[in-house]
Amino acid sequence: MRFIGAILCSTAAVGASLTVPAAVATSAVHCTAEFGADDTVVDGDTGCRAVGDEAGQAHSAGYGGVGYARATLGASSLGVGIAGGVGASEGSGGVPLALGFGPDAMASSSVTDDDPTDGAARAVAIAFFGSRAQVGAVEGSVQCLGAGAIAWDEGTGATCVGTPFGTWASLPR
């Protein structure tokens, strides 16, 4: 497990060092939606959209990329795209998080929590440079493609990690 932790930390450090300077030099947009709002901002190749119902809170941002978040039934969604990446999250209850770093990176996170009183279901998808990370609304559905992808579904325990050395995945509980 320490070996996987070292790979994750190394991948995150390299990805951040390469994308953060590029993101600072590009335009930034932010979208927030709650109480039934729908907020969209587009500035060239940068954009964001946040959609929330009366109980949901959606936040998205694009830093030279595209962020999308949709929150219903009390969800708190966050989608962030940085330096050409796309982060898209959708939640019906729960807390989905999606971060896309670098050109052609795609992170998608979707979660459904039918019983908000039992504690929020959480899902995280992070993709770097041309990789794909996805947590699907189908129970236990995680996918990692490429050399820099991480996906985790707390509700089922399903996890995958894509590295330059291969892809590892754990089965749902």
C-alpha cells in the first residue's frame, strides 16, 4: 500500500508542477448554483457551468479548462478543469468531486445517495494529461484509463489508479 501511496503522491506532484504554472497564465471562471440556480460562464476555451436544485449546491471552475457541476436532493458537487482538462460532477445527494488537470484530461464523478440521513456518499475522480477517471452512478463502477488517473467510490469501496506502470483496481465491497 505504501508503494501505491508513493506513486499517487509522485503523480500528483508532477501533475501539479506542470499544470499550475499554465493555469495561472490562462483565464479563470467560477460558477456557483444553489436554490434552483443555473450559472454558465464561457471565456474563450475556458468555461464552467453549475446547476443546483432547491436543496443542492454546485460549484465549478475553469482555469484554462472546463468545469461542470450539477447538484440535486441536497448534493454538494464540485467540478474543476485546469489547463485544458475537464472536470464534471453530478450528484443526487452525496458529494461528487471531479478534477481534470492538463490537456485532454477527463474526470467524471457521479453519485446517488438515496438516504441523505445516513451520511453523504462520496465519489472522487482525478485525471491528469490525457487520462480518464470516472466514478459512475452505477454502484461500484470506477474506471481509470491512461497514465494519471484516480477514481474512488466511498459507498462501495471501489477504487482504481492508472499510472505509467499499469492500472490497479480494487473490487467493490
